[in-house]
Amino acid sequence: MESLANSSIEYEDLVLHQKMFDAQMTILKEHYGERIEDVRQYFTKIEDDGETYYCARVRPISFEKLATVYNPPMQYNLPQYSEYILHCLEETLMIIDLWIRRQKEMAESFEQEVFDDSMYYQNNLNKELLELYIKCKKEIPTRRYKHNEVSLSINKGFRKNHKRVRIPNFDNWLFRAAIPQYIEQCYPAIKSVEDAEIVLSHLRRAGRPNDVEFLNEVIYGTYRLLHDFDNNKVKVPLNECKIINCYVRFIGLVDKDNEVIDELNIAARIREIEKHNKQEQMVLNKARRLNINTLDLIDSFLLNQPLFLDLRQE
């Protein structure tokens, strides 16, 4: 059992006429969410004899191939799609795979830049200061007319060399004002708790990208895709869940050793999403995922730390 993501396979050009491209973007938006429309940027626009086409390098995916991720191949009955609909659905699955691959590549590129070994100390201090900033802004109460003296211990090797410093903290000014203001000076890109939370969420994403980050979104979107074109009266057919199971494995969202994900598990996930009406929250444009605004914020955060850099050099 091998995923398409890990197998040796050639890419091919997916060329769509303007009308078919627009139709595909509508299908993607309706079934997987608005954010998936960002996949447009991975297509090249081509003009030929007055006609407009869109082209992208994709990995070929067909319903016939999906079952091959199992050994022996999984048995399922393909719904009675027309040849045209079948071809359209296969192209949709290729585009979803393209979008996910690009998201993972972007995350890997970000991690290589931010989590460079030579930046280990700075990255860890960045996280600690941002966590402190958020805590001070969100959790520290105002205690008016209270002295709230703070005691800091400075450890210097042997216990006899330890020192304790007492700092006045009238009205909790140290945590409510002094520390947040200092951190904002160190990181000019951080102007609010929301900014700090966005940057922190990406600094915490060490290691390889999480392959299952999009799993529920892809499961539910593909279920809606197959179900809408099949017009099956059964709410969550296990046959469709088998196809989805093959697809998420084929594109590498579930590795070959993760046997917990099967058609019954997929059916349960779909019912859970339907039960709690989560489809609006499960689209691919979660606020903390990489997007243009977030990338601008990250770039500003990384490139504008003059006070912090001066502090490190002392």
C-alpha cells in the first residue's frame, strides 16, 4: 500500500478551457470552501487563437487507480457517473491534490526559514516573549491601589550566588504595561494580541507539515462532491466512504500505517460534521493558515526586530 505522494510518478499538464476552468472553480468553492479558489494562482493563463486556457502541472488521478493503494486493491462500486462527469470529478481531485501539495511546500519553506538551527535561541525566545505578551494582555487583571510587589530570582550557578530582586508592581503595571510595551518595541510588527497569536501559531509549527491538517476538510468536501453528483438517497453511503478512504491515502494525507482511518471512521467523521453543522467552519481558509496577510505579518516580524537584535549583541 503506497500513497501517490510517496510513489514515483510523472506529472502531466492539466489544460482547461476558460469555461471549464470557471466551472471547476465553482465546484471547488461549493464543495471545499472559498479559500480553495487560491489554487487559481497555480494555473498559467494561455491565449491561443482567441481562446483562453489554464494550465497546471498535476499528478494524474483516476477512480480506477484509487483502489491500488491497497494490496489487494480495495473493492468498491463506482457510482453510475456519465463519462463527462467522471472526467470532471477526476480533474477536481487532481486540483485538490495540487492545492494541498502547494500548501505543504509553502509550510516547509516557511519552516526552513524560521526554524534554521542557527536561529534556535532566537526562535525559542521569540515564542516565550510572544506567549508572555499574550498572557499579560489577556489574563493579568488590574488591581487598583494594590502594591503587588514582584519577586524575581536570578540564578547564577551555585546557590550562594543566587540573587532575588523585588520590583514594585503598583496596579500590576509591570505585567499590564511595562512588559507588553517592551515586547512591542522589540517586535514592531506586533501591535495586538491577534498579531501575536498569528505569529505564535506559525512559530509552533516545527517539524514537517502536518499531513492530516486538512484531513477532515478533504474528507467532507470529497463526500459532498461524490454525493451531489451521485444523487444517492443514502445519507452517508459506505461505498462513497471507501472511495474517499482510497483518495486521502492516495494523495498522502493518511500514511499506509494509519489503519485507524477506514470507511467506518470516515463515515463517522462526516456524520459528526453534519451533526454539529461544522461545514462553514471546516472550509480551507482558517484564519491562522498561511495567507497573504499572514505572510506579510510574518515577514515584518522576522525583519523588524532592531531592539531585540541589539539586546542579543549586548
